[in-house]
Amino acid sequence: MGQSSYRRIKMEKKTITFILNGEKRTIEVEPNDILLEVLRTKLGITAPKYGCGRGDCGTCTVLLDGKSVRSCLILAVEVDGHEITTLEGLSKDKLTPLQESFIEHNSFQCGFCAPGMIMTATELLKKNPHPTEEEVKEAISGNLCRCTGYVSIIEAILDASKKY
Amino acid sequence: MSEYKFIGKPINRIDEKDKVTGAAKYVDDINFGPNLLYAEIVESPYAHAKILSIDTSEAEKVPGVVKVVTGKDFPYKFGLYMKDRYIFAQDRVRFIGEQVAAVIARDPKTAKKAAKLVKVEYEPLPAVFDPLEAIKEDAPIIHPELASYPHVPWYYPHGGTNIAHWRKVRKGDVEKGFAEADFILEDTYRIPRYAHCCMETHIAVGFVDYNGRLTIWASSQSPHTQRHLIAEALRPLGFTEQNIREIVPYVGGGFGGKAGVTMEIIAAALATTVKGHPVKVRWRRDQEFYNTYMRQQVITKLKVGVKKDGRITALERTDYWDAGPYVEYGANVVNAATLSATGPYNIPNIKMDGLCIYTNFPAAGPYRGFGYSEIMFSIESHMTRIAKALGMSPREFRKINGIKEGDPLAYGAPMNENGLIECIDKVADAIKLEEKEESKDPKKAIGKGIAALWKAPAMPPNVTCSAFLKFNEDGSINILLSGMEIGQGLLTVMAQIAAEILSVPPEKIRVELPDTDRNPYHWQTVASHSTWLLGNAVKRAALDAREKIFDVVHRALNYEKDHLYLEDEKVKCTTDPDFELPLKDFVINGIMMEDGTYRGQAIVGSGSIMVEFASALQDPETSQGGHPNVHYTVGAGGVVLEIDKETGRVHILKLAEAIDVGKALNPETLKGQLIGGAVQGIATALYEDMRIDENGKILNPNFTDYKIPTSLDIPDEFIPIFVEVPQHDGPFGARGMAEHVMIPVAPAIANAVEDAVGVRVKAMPITAEKIALALLHGKKEVDDFFMAPTKKKEA
């Protein structure tokens, strides 16, 4: 601690270009900027949430080239040239059958885990359109929810899978 | 009215579309503009120390730092029921992580770096963590000025000690009761601390405009109470309720942790130092564990005497609650739980003591269940053990002693109407309690257990809440209230209540989230009282609007008001079957008369209610007299579980709960709550295991090591059951159940574990490790309490 420990490390800003919810975006970031915070504070994308900042809870889940990732564990510079999809990008025209199913099952209570949970479930149904209950449980086991006990979420995903 | 159109129906949540599209905004989703500043907190590394000096000069030099604030800037106390905490530590710190100073900067990275440059010199003091140690005569005193702290009249602090509140309940003659008993069971139970683990961490943004008005955006259960407590604390700076506004958007979970005031006051105070700039304070996940509230640690000494026929003759218990260093809210948990620490049983001779004890762990306070999960673990473990000792079924033993309407409560007032016996029977039947099951796997054993529950809302006797309701041109409605949607489905149920009265479907009703400038008063969204009390306020607002509707129709069209009724969004008349007038035709624009004039008014309604029959005036030595609780909600829970005898791992095959909700206003949202709360109960029983080192530092303030349940940890089957013994003063007969569903789960699991493998775990959590070790060493009882740290070594 003390003055000697503080050094303003000059960090070169970097310009990155990536596809965000179907639109090409170019922004300047610092090399240690976290993707979650860049999305939330610089790009107006607020569906992915801060829940733990260390990849434990899944509230910040987004799709990176179609694969679910924890945006709190990804540096913004890493997505240069890639494609990011968040909850905002799912239903620009109309709700997906999965979203409809979540509404029908009253799946979410406080709703804070929903943006991450829905992205994980979206990835699951894309890879495995007709999962078993065990496969659903396994797929969403990295997305924590404190309100629901998961039952209403699992039922909604299984129900939606019948529509794919 | 026998048949309801919207009440009792599985109406979909009216907030669900907001939540599945990302439209739902939480505090951190609001754009506060380019002037937004960020605060980083300088925290105490000691559990108990004097602050000798604070040097902020190096931090202030960092480019981007706007201000560094310390305790000397805000020498003001605050608290809900007792003023025992400061916005920032003053001359001493009392737990690891306590806020000592804050750096306000243009960006979070700068704030974080500069906070490390604030130099604080401490003189460590002896700390105390074990509540039994803290009440010894030579214990370090955590609040030497306790005797001078302002508090509500039903708190009894013992100045000069660490006892912040001591609730005593005395009824009958316990000595005589034990003398009459054929069998007495006496034992000690230990419940550790738990964390709420809302998915959204606490966050608050404060903003003082150039006219000096303070606005707070917070993730909160208590907008009006926060406004009031912050106004009280900041009065010396000229703030009053009039010039403070609190706005609360969607909240990512509460569970009691966002009630009262904790870190929100920091954002408010910081904002006063940087006018024109919003200041954001967002807790990290680790801060969420140690600097809001936690659930209290409790050590219970319980003695119950019974006759051979199963009648309980006497109950004596002392509960030692570790409430941490600030108990302004937590002492009321002790108060409420002690008054009801008999459990839902009619017992003639009672002696109960609840001691709220200051320790140097982080502050503890309200958590879903408000002390009842803790007291019911010991009671319900005891009930099953005694039943077994008497050779009775745990079901029959509970039914013999179960409290009925009109029976005297421990403090003398009569018990309300309730379906306790029905709940116990339904749960016991659902899990076939008396039928022994064998596992197909010889390495595994199956066990069954039940537990009863009760809980009353813990509130001041004059709690009040209110609602406004207004119609729009399309016949849709906005309801303004200050109850918080924290996930429980409040918005939907309030819409259903208004819908039923006004015949407008819930999908045409918006229920607005609180803004204290616009939405009317509500004390706090706590205590599972909102369905009951706020439901009545909304019902009154809807009836008020209906009266105005009928008045307009009467004045314009001469129909007798008594003959008018509402159906399908239309006014109809019992004496004129051909008459029907759509609400949207006149609720704003009125009704045109033959001469071209109009009769009407924009239809609005208001409703407000106060509990006018409760009283906290009780004899401090006995708690007799008074009427501290409005009513109890009762129920029961049961589990069937399977234990791997080699690993000790518990898997729940079936979980049933029956709750007497009075009237199930929305069976679907109730079911969702029941399942979610039951899983939170399972979490405390089987998974969550907070570890604290000998210096008072939490070792696992994160989801990597503090394991909350995932989708893989839930029971195979849930059986939700709703019993409906109407609450005479509830809206459509309803009473609350939000916290209750968590309460029976842990003791039911403890009872089932003993049933399966013969091991009685008396110290939560009931981890696989404890069961496996007990089986390995042939132990029948487990009272290891991993969390209690060894006494701090002398410096």
C-alpha cells in the first residue's frame, strides 16, 4: 500500500468491430475492459446483468458466435471480429416460442436471471431441439435462480421444445 | 358473491413479458448520463478496532477522483427500530468489511485504485463472535453507549453489556408443568448464518440537484421507509421527507435483505457532497454477503415436557441470537420469533427468553422467515423426537397439541382461524408418512419427515399502506402503490383484486412501481403482509372508483345506484336487462345529456388502511397483554428423501407442503412461490455452509464456495397444497404465505434423515459430510458446528 504501489499504467485503447444483435458496431475500449460492462455502459445493452463478476451465476450470459459465454469473464477486445447476441437481439420482430413459453409458465419471478437463462436455453434448443428433462437441467445448471426453484423454467423449456 | 371471475384463477403474471424480453429495467439498467460518478468503499480489515487516523491525501491526488469522504463528514446515526449504526464508521469499526471511507471518481477503475491509497490507522480491539462468549462478564463491549441509543418501546437493551434486546415470555408455571410431565426432552440446537443471495446485488444511486433535492434510485423493498430513515439521518443537512424522492424500478430479489436501510444511505450521503452528479454504489457479490444483512446465527436450548398421552405440559427455551454489531432491524427478528417460539402448539406453561446479542460478525437482520425458520428447526426436531420417544406417530403428536382458533397464544391473545390440522394431515398423507419405504439400492436408505409451521407478520402496530387507481380512455387502469414487486407476484395479485371489483381483466391493468413523489405510502414490502393489507387498500380503491362510476351513471341516467353492477367492463342494471354501458365510453369523457352538457368525472379511486387492532404494549417481564401480531398463517411440510450411506449425500424424492392461505388468489403464482421457497429451505438444510475464520472473516462470500441450489439440486417431485380457511379480514379471505414456505423444510429434512439412517443432526446445515462421518463413526447425534470460529488468540 502507499504511493509506490500506485502507477497509472498507460493502456493503449483499441478499436474493435463486431456484430451486436445483427448490427455492426465499432467502439474504442481499453484492453482490460470487461465485455459485460462495455455492453452495459457503452452500447446500451442492459439485459445481461452483473450478478457475481466471476462466472458463477450466469446472469450475464450472452451468445458469442452462437455459443453461450459469461460476458463477465470475456474481455471486450476478445470479441473483435465476432458476433454477440443478447436477449435484446432475440425478439426484435416477435417473441420466440421459448419466450412465449416462459410467459405461459410464469417462469420468472424477480426476473433478474431471465436474460441469461433465456440465452442458455436458446442455445440448448438450437443444438438439441428435443432435450430430455435431465438434459435441460444439465444445460441450465450454470444459471442460478434464487426465486423459482427452477421447476417453472424447466417446464417452459420442455414445453417450448415441442414447438421446434 | 360465490363465483369469482379473476380471483382464484391462474392468471399469468402481468410483469412476465417485461422480464422475458429484457424490457424490465433494474437500477443498474437506468442511464444516468455522462455526469454519473462511481463510489468505491474503503473497508475495515478488522472485526473490532479503534480508528486512530485516516489519511485521504494520496487518494485525492489521483486524476479522476472527485471526492474522498470519511466518517467525520457524516456523524449521524440511523436505524429502523434502534439507532445503533452510522453511515460510515466513526471512531471504531465493528466487523470486517465495514465502510470506513469512500472514494468518488469519474469511473469505477479509478475509484477502485484510489480507494487503495486511503491510509487508515487502526488499533485492534478484542473481538467476540460466539454469542455465548459475548454475554460473559469479561466480554469486550461492542457498543459502550448502548444505553443511550434511541429505540422503539418494545426493545429492552441492557446497557453496559452486549445484550441489545431481551424478550421474555412467561405463561403459567413451567416448574409445575415439568413436574407433571412423564417425559422431558432437553437439548441444544445450532443454526448458522445464511445469506439471502438475491441475484441482483444491492445497488443505489443518489443525486442531489442544484436546488438541493435528493433523489435515490435503489434496489429496495422499502422506498418510503428508506426515504424516512434517510431524511431522519440527514436532517442536520436540511433534508426532510419533502425534499427526498425515492424511485424503485424492478428489483432482482429481496428475501428480506433489501428491507430497512443498509447501503442505500451511503449513496444518499455521498450525493450530498457532489451536487449535480449522480453517484452510483453497486455492491460486488462479496460485499453482498458481508455488508447488507445476513440471517442470524442462533443457539437454542430447548426443554419440553409431555404426558404419556402426548399432551405437552411445559416448554422452556432460551435462544441466543448472534445479530452482529448492528441490530437496529435484527433485534426485531429476535422479538418476533421469541413471541412465537412455541411453534403452532397450545402449551399451558411457558418460559421463553430471546437474547439479541451483539457480536463482531457482519450485521444480521431480516431474512425470509424472520426468525421463524430458526425457532421452528428446534421445535419441529423436538416434536418428532418426543413423538418417537412416546411411541406415537409424529403426525398424531402434532395434532394433539396443534393450536386451534381461540386457543391462547403464549402472550395471551387468542389464535386466529386456521387449518393447521388439515395441513398436517394433507402433508402426511401426501408423503405416506407412516409407510416405510426401502431403497432399491442397498447402499441407500429412504426416510420421511414432516414439520409444521406458522408465522405472523412482524410489523409495528400502526402499519399502514395505500393505493391510487385511475382509469384511462380505453377503459384500462393504472394502479399506483408502493408495494414492491420482488418476484413474489404482487403486481399480478393486486391487478386481480382490482379486476374482480371493477370487471376489468388483469391484462388491462398496469400496476406501477414505486416513486415516492407519486405513489402513495406503504411502510415496506416485508412480513408477507402485502396480499392481506395492501390487498385491502387496493380493494378499497377499486370500491371507491366503482362508487364514482355508479354515481355518474345515476346522475346521468337516473338508475338507482343500488341496482347497478359491473360485468365484462360494462355497467349493468338489475332492473333493466337491456341496459349496458361500456366503461370506456364514459370513465374519462363522461355521459352526454340531451342538452349537450355532460355528467361525469375522470374516474379515480383511493384506498388506504391501517392495522388498528394491534398493540405492542406488553409486560416486559412476561409479554402478557397486547396484541403484537395481526394473525398467523399456518401449514406443514414433508419430505421423502434418499441417503447414500457411503457418501452421506441426500437426494429429495418428494417434497409436499400445505399452507393455509385463506384464499388462493392466484394458484399458479402461489405454486411458484411455494416451490421456490421450498428450494430455498432445502438450500439452508443441505447446501449452504458459510465458513468464517477465527478473525471473523467470511471465507466463502461467493457462489463458487457458498453453494446455492442449481437446477440439478431440486427434488424429483413437488406436491403443493393450498388449504383455504378464510381470513375474516383478508381481501377475499386471503392471507400471506411468501416466507412461510421456507420454514418447515429444514426440520422436515432433519426428521427424515434420522428416519432414514438413525442420525439426528442438531446443527445445521445437514451436509453430506456430517451424515457420512456420523455413519462412519457410529454416531447417533451430530452437533458439530463448523461455522463457529475458535476464540481469537490474544494479540
